[in-house]
Amino acid sequence: MVSDLVKLFDSFCEAIAKKDLNKMLDLFNDDAVYTVYSQPYKPVTGKNALKPFMQDEFKKVDDYKVKKLFACENKDSIVVEWLVNYKEANTGKQKEVQGISILEAKNGKIQHWKEYFRQ
């Protein structure tokens, strides 16, 4: 049986693959925080700030595919090690990125998404 946290992670990845901004935003609480530690981004706080950030991110990738390598859950949190393959939208170049995401949930939605990866 797949847990609610795994479903939440999978739905996030599916929204990226489909570039479905509305689905993406529906996964987050209004005051959620999205943090990418391996990029020069500052944390994105709240859905109003998340929307333009994700719109910009969706423009950068095509053919986005995620493979979960490892997952560990504890109450309202899940840590997932993943391997992502995608095509850079502007160059068509294939890329592979491996990393870890920590998803903290509250009331069935994402409260904090923390991401660490290297390219």
C-alpha cells in the first residue's frame, strides 16, 4: 500500500512532468515554503510566490522523469532519494540529476519542500 506521503511526492513529480501549475499549487498549503539548497535561490514562501517560481521552472525542462531510489517516512515527513532525467527546454540536451527531497506535510498538503542535489 502506498502511503499518503509517497502519493504527495508522486503528485508533485507528476505536476512537473505535465507542467500542470494548478495541480502543483494545490499540493501546497498557503504558507508553505519551497527551498532548493543546491541552487542560489532563496526559499520561496507562500503560494503567491511559488506560482511565478514554478512557472519559470516549468519553462526550463521537457520530458521530465523521476525514479525513486529510496524513501523513508516518519509521521508527517518523508525523505526521498531520486534520479531525474529531463531535457533542457532551451538546448534539447539530456540531463540527469540525483538528489534528495525532504517533504514535510501538514493537513495532507506540503508545508515545506527541501531539495538537495548535484548535477
